[in-house]
Amino acid sequence: MATQASEPRTPLSRDRVLRAAVAIADADGLEAVTMRRIGDALGAEAMSLYYHVANKNALLDGIVDVLMDELNAVVDGDDTSGGWKAAMRRRILTARQLMLRHPWVPRLLESRTTMRPAVVLYHDGLVGLMRSGGFSYDLAHHALHALGSRALGFSQELFDPSAGAGAESERMLVDLADQLPNLVGMLSEIAHDDPDSTLGWCDDQAEFEFSLDLILDGLDRLR
């Protein structure tokens, strides 16, 4: 009796390992990314993955590489006919779309002790856009500092006030109304539990673009 030949297994590769890790992080968060989970997803022994990524740190670096390579491929050759500012804004908002698709990436980037080559290449492109608009290297350097994490499409928050949100925090605001009239007045008027929030407390798209445009407009005046 003839037996049906089994389909050949797709061989492991660094790219398959990294993309499986990205899929796991998207589904269950970055903490869920382990060699065992990746091996299960690929139908391979966890130990066999170490041929492609030496350790967990190399795995995390590789995830940054694969995502930033995708971003660089998208923004490469941006149209600058509309001026440096429009091109810069478009590039940064493209990066933000990556962060929205993978909301765990900002924390991953912040955890890296050295800047990955693909991240450096992305920033080189930003400097190139500014140079095309007449920026000196000195002003471009200041601009990168002013943009900070926004250059990559996200904003770093010093703290997360929403962590203490609830009835208790609301009572505290009432109790402190006399001592902190300005903050209480602002927080009473502005709701921070926006269902359309994207990458953290008060970091919806409108807030991000407001800050980005403020910086770009200021840089354009300096230019």
C-alpha cells in the first residue's frame, strides 16, 4: 500500500525565528517571547533556535533589526518635493504606524543598551532630510535631541498618572483643589481615559501630531 509522502518541513532561518517572536509579542506581549514559545510556533526544538540567535539578548536585538529594516525599506527614497518638513513629518508618522501595530516596541527600544545599525540608518535619513532643507549639522543635531523618541514615532512619559486612576484618585483631587487649583482645573476638564488612546497615557494621535508639529515649526523658523 502506497503511503502519502509528508510535506517537507520549511527549514529554520534567522528571519523565521525573528518573525515568529514578533507574532508572539503581538499576541501576548514581549514577556511571552521565549525560546520555547518560538520553538513551539515553528515546530522545532528550542535548542535548535540558538544556531540562529545566540541568546535572548541577541533575539531582542534581532527583533529590532527586522522591524526597523521594514521601516527603512518603506521610507527609503521619500518624496522631498513638498519640502523637508512635510517629508520629515511623513517619515515620523510612518514610524508611528509601526509602533501602533506593535505597541510593545517602544519598551523594547528603550531596553537596548546600544543603538542598532538599522536604527542608526533611520536617523541618518532624518538628518539627510534636514540637510536637504538647509539645516547645518549643528542644528540637525539639536533637532534630534528635541525630537527624542518622537523621531521614532512614540513619546516617552516620565510617569503614568493613569496607574492611580479611580475613585480614590478623584477624591484626592477634590481634597487638593485648594492647594493645586491649576492642575485640578486642568485634570477636571481634560479626560484622560480616552478610548481612542494609542501608545499610553494621553498619547493619542492628535497629541502626538500636536507635539511633532510644534517642534517642526520651531525648527523651520530656526532654519
